[in-house]
Amino acid sequence: MNFDCREEYKLKKYMPDKSSLNNMTAFFYAFSDDTRLKIIILLSIKPLCVGDITNVLAINQTTISHQLKILKAHNIVSCDRAGKNVIYYIKNPQIENVLNAIVECI
């Protein structure tokens, strides 16, 4: 299909800038690992500490902590201290919409 220059210009103006594209890529990167995705799903149900996530997923604590660090760096999760425990939760409530959209797409 051929486009004239005016149509091509219209298409280009809707393309995100480099910074936005980088942010989008980083956001989707957070969902690209099975363990991170499982953690996101768990935390979308309920805030949990590392020990709880470790028990549910049957994955060692070091791996869970590493993946949580990545999720925090990408602003997917955040945490609060509750005594000796650190409770992780989904930072943006729109993440649930993203999960639902993924399920609908597949």
C-alpha cells in the first residue's frame, strides 16, 4: 500500500519520541521473564514479603530478591517496611489492567 507524503507525515507525528520508546521497552522488559511475571501476578492479588513469594513460587530467596530489584527499578513494584519484614506491592494500580489486556490478547 502506498502513502502520499501527507499521510506519512500524519503517521510519523503519532510515533513516540525516543525517551517514551525507551520507557515502553523497559516497561515490557519487566514482563518478559517468567519469574518476574509470576511475582507481578502474585502482587496484583496481594502485597507480600519475599518469604511469602519464595514459598508460593518455590524459588530461592536470592532469585526472588533479584527479580524484585528489577521490578522496583522499572517502577512496577514498591515496598514498605513492616517491622522486620519488607512488604512488596504493585506500585501502579493500572498494572492489573495490563495483566487483563495480556490475558485477552492471548
